[in-house]
Amino acid sequence: MMEGSLSINNIQKTTPVSDSFRKKLVELGYRKFDGKPIKGEICYDAYYKDFNVEKELKYTIYCYCYDLKGMVDNPELFEFAFETQINAGAGVIGLEAIQWDFRTEESSEFNIRFFENRVDAVWKSFGSIKFPS
């Protein structure tokens, strides 16, 4: 690649929508970590947020940022995926949110909070067991 040129991967990672979404994650308390060892090379960024009660971990929500241009139709709808695991007592249950609209700041915050609230409701429905037990 020529010096000073911009690759397709860099374009995806620095779009105003992607930048503002990742800034929103940080604003909402998410912290950056290296997701490539877990999700592979298409994961260009990753964030997590611990949810605690009485200084004990309830669960952690992860957000993985994917560069899927050329792999799927409407890659912007699959760019950000949220995951969590909940201790259900007899085992661990995983929840994942994909194909959500994060293209505006309003939809981003609404959808992040919606997922967080649904995860908490599921956690409570399984007995509010802290992680790990």
C-alpha cells in the first residue's frame, strides 16, 4: 500500500457513525480491550462493561466492532454486536444482540440501554446469581 493512502479497513473504522458510537460506549462506562484474540481479525475494536451489585459481579456485557464490508449486505447493521453470559445456576446462558441500528446517536443510546435492561431482566429471572458462583 502506498504511504498516505487509506485502506477500506481504515475507512470502516473511522466513519463518523462508528466513531460516535464508540465514543458513546465510553461515555456510558464501557472500557476498551483487545477483542481480536477472541473474535479474530474482522474484530477491529472491542469494549466491555462490568455490572455489579454490592461490589460483586452480576455479569459483563461485551461489544465487538466488526468490519464486514464485502462480506454481508448492509454491513453497518452488523458492525456492532453485544454479548453477555449469565449464571443460571445449572450453567451459563449466553445472550447476543446483532443487526441493530446504531447509525444515529439517539438509536445507539436507546439500543445500548435496551440491551442492558433486557440482560438485567433475564439475570433477575434466573435468580440474580452473581458471576461466577
